Amino acid sequence: MSTEMVYVEHCKGINGLDKVVLREVRGCSAEVYLYGGQVTSWKNEHGEELLFVSSKAIFKPPKAIRGGIPICFPQFGSHGSLEQHGFARNSFWSIDPDPSPFPTNSSNKAFVDLILKHSEEDVKIWPHRYEFRLRVTLGPGGDLMLTSRIRNTNTDGKPFTFTFAYHTYFSVSDISEVRVEGLETLDYLDNLQNKERFTEQGDAITFESEVDKIYVSTPTKIAILDHERKRTFVLRKDGLPDAVVWNPWDKKAKAMPDFGDDEYKHMLCVEAACVEKPITLKPGEEWRGRQELSAVPSSYCSGQLDPQRVLQAG
């Protein structure tokens, strides 16, 4: 008796919130909540969770879900009248009835198309009309792809400007055993020092204290190496020139009610972003930004992981 593979399942999640589960033949899966348009789980074929979600995350509007891949739009950070990281991550998205802007790759069956449009509430705090289309795809090999298309639908002829990030929380075994490759020698803005600009020194980024940096003009590929798990995450991005690296460390972790005191040891945010130079769209114009995540086994090379092979492959 053969059971038909269900690639896309619509069901209820925590606190009755609507979610979509994507599954692929080899056993990998991803979970997307319509609240926030947020990926909250990405598992490999062994059922291992690759994203971090806090054990204290509050799945209850209007609080954003702590972990997974929150979407920061129309702003990253906090300034002006908008709340921190904008309103996309605590808005209710809908299943997109007309996902025509996305070309469909026939080999990918596990995907969902979501849409967020302005509400009259939004317009009070951000006086613009827009359509934000998001496709989340789980590839046959377990890669996770997020593609965003944002269109200015203003009828008053006005352009709008925004910043953006996929605020990805990676699950790691131990933050002190993690290194990030691909950002060395680049300039960054340090959020812990009033966005002052510095140049990254050293061969790779390692972690011994709180980090909150926006790297600018970054390559399309970044590797996050988890020595203990012998796993490397590869983040590929398109249309997103910046990369945010964040870990709150112990003091900030204790100060966040929706984050466990010691959980900072088991997560790292590396975010494909567009922060330094905001995007401006005239009415009718559309912006596209994409990130693709894959997790690959790492091999040791002279006592260290060999990131060059990862960065050169693919």
C-alpha cells in the first residue's frame, strides 16, 4: 500500500495559530506560521532542528515569535514611529491566491506562497500601500529558500523607502565553538557603539561576548561553522548586500522575558539584510530579495574545518 507524499500541509500550531508544514521525500521539513510569515522550524532528514526558537517564545499576538526567521520590514532596528524591526513579523499574512510573480521550479513541490498587504492600521504608522509576497520553499535536498517581492502600490504617486532583513536564528551546539567565514576584512557598523564604522580584523569571526554588527557590501555566500556538530550552514543571498551578526550574550539574554538565560549559547543570528542603503521604490516598482540556506557536514582539515571547500562549492 503506497501512501501519497504530502508536501504541503495546512494545520494549527501553538495557541491555535495557523501554520503550514512543508515536507520533502528524504524526510526534511519546515514549518511556516501565517502569523509573521515566519519560518519556525527547519529540520534535516535526520529530524534535527537547524533553527533556534526560544523555549520561552510567546506564540501570542502582538508579540513577535522569538526565533526561527522573523522578517524585518519596513525597517530593521528601531527609529521613528515604527516599532523595532517593523510590523511584518507581527502581522497576519494570508495564503497568496495569485503567486504569479514567482516562476515555479518543477522539482520543488514543497513550497508556500504568502502575501501581506497594508491594513488601515499600518497606514496610520507607515502611510504607504504595498504588496509583500513571500515564497518559502523546501528543496528536494533539504535547502530552505525564502524569496521576497515587495511592490509599491501607492495611488498618490509617492515613493517609499524601507530597510529589510531575514532575521535568521541558527541553532548551534555552543557559541564558543562557532566561527563565521566570508565576512573577514569587511567594514561593519557596530550597533553596540552607536553604529560607528570599523573594519573586521582576523581570519574568521568567533564569539566571546555580545555581538551586534551590520557588515556592509558582503559576498553572496557566508559560512557558519559549528565545530562540535561538524556542521556548516551555508547562507547564499541575492539582492541583500548587508549581513547582520547578532548574539545577545548573558546580560541581554537575562533581560529578555521571551528568551532563556543560557539560550544565547545555542544560537547565532546571521541575517541577510539591506540596512546601510535603504531601498526606494516608486509606485509600480518591485524589489526582490532572496536567501537560501543549506546545512552540510563539515570535514576536519589540519585540526580545523575547511571553509574554503564549502565557499568554493556551488
